[in-house]
Amino acid sequence: MSTSTKQQQKKISPINKTKETAIGFIIGGLAACGAVTFTNPWEVVKTRLQLQGELVRAGTLSESARPYHNSFQALKVVFQHEGIRGAQRGLSVAYFYQICLNGSRLGLYEPVFNQTVNVFGLNKAESNSGSILAVGVFSGALAGIVGAVLGSPLYLIKTRRQSYSPVFKSIGYQHESMNKASILSSLKQIYKAEGFRGLYRGADAAMVRAGVGSAVQMPTYMIGKDILVDRFAFPDTVGTHFTTSMFTGVLVCLAMNPFDVISTRMYNQGVDPKTGKGLLYNGPVDCFVKLIKIEGVRGLYKGFLAHYLRIG
């Protein structure tokens, strides 16, 4: 190979990598949008179950303040009282959020993974080695955190829309105006009332949530699929990918649900109009401490089944 040909490849390579990353970002985002159309009702249920009984000691919540008993019953109640519109609250903003979050997670994971492997001179063929697993966890977490930062203002609006119920107004703080305004108007409304900092209220909790979820999801999916295909001779088919995805979903929910509950409550809490501070929590750590103290460990796993059905 001539010197000029090698120089051309060096010039083209970065462009191709950038193009591949951009394509991965777009495909990842579009795929997530297609999925969220069908799973959004579970997201609504999850949000409301996580907010139901907020900072109320377990076992002391009255029946009238507990309209949702489990994920399936909650979905039925939402449809009965609010119809399809209620079950799909926040869907429009969820589309844009998914493009930011999953576009970043799927579009950035492989480039970050490959670059890290090359920097440390690792062998990607050794998929079960501790080093490759660590790189997978790091790449997944970084991609997830980037997506969470990009999409945090959108997730804020989505959570506040999904928590709103015209029937059961005791479930979390009710942001009624968010359900009557467009996405852009909602962003302007938050900025006007809470400032730039308000747009990123709860972003710190979301970063941990997305980082943990991505760190678990991406490497366990890849390793799980490799084990089924290489060790157990499963065919590389849709069925194998589905099985791997379902198993990965359990691990992701176990690791992610506590941070998801904290994130939901940080986003949805009311804000003092004078100070701009949250009415219930000063930050994720304060939220965690209060939740554990009053609701116990079970409070961290509220909405677990709905969460699994949403991502599984």
C-alpha cells in the first residue's frame, strides 16, 4: 500500500467515525421513540406509584390516598378515569427525551468503548475478562450520563405531566399548568419561575440514575448475548436477543429503581416561589435519607414492576 493511500485513509477515518456515531445516535433515538409509544402508559403508572404515599410512613396511608394498589390495577384505574389521554400523558415530550437519552447511550457507547479499549491496548475478543467488563461499565455509564444531562429539562416536564391526575390530586405535587402548555411554553414557564437552575432541577439525581442504568444495561446485554451464543450455542436470532433483553431488564431495574424513585421525586416536588428551593428535598442525598427514614427500603422499590415492564 502506497504512502498516499495510507494518508487518505487517515484523513477519512475520523470522518467515518463521526458519521457512524451520528448514525448510531439517530437510529438509537428513533428506535427508542418507537418503543416508548407502547411503553409510555407503564411510565405513567411507575411515576404515580413512586409518588403515592410520598414521605408517609408505611402502613399509615389511608385507603382514599391510595388509589393505586399495584401496576396492573393502576393502569386499569388510569384508563377508567382518564382514558387513553391520561395513559399517554407526557408522550410528546418523551419522544424528544428518548432521542437525547437513548440516542446518546446507543450512539456513544460503542465509540467510547472502542476508544477506551484502544487506549489501554485491551483485547475485545476476551469479552468475559474483568478489564473488558470494566470498560463496558465505564462506557455505558458515561454515555448514559451525557444523555441524562442533555435530556434533563425534558424529563422534568415529562415527570410533571405524568404525575398530574385530574381525579387523584393527592398523588405527588400537581403541576396542572404543565399539561396545558406546549413543551417550549413549559420550558419558558419553568425558566421564568425557577431560573436556569430550575431547568436542571433533579439533573444530579438523573445523572446517577442514567449512569447506573446504562452501566448495568449495556455490558450485561452484550456479555449475556455472547454467553448464550458462544457457550450454549443459541442461534443469533430475535428470540435470543429478546431473552437477553428480558434478563438484562431485571438486573437494570434492581440497580436503577432506587435512583429512579429519587429522581422522580426530585423532579416533581413543588418549588417555593420566593426562594426557588424545593418544598420537600434539598437534593438527592436529602431525598434518600428522608425516604429511608420514613418509608423504609421498600420505598426505594415503589413502581418496580411497572419500571420493569417499561424497560424490559
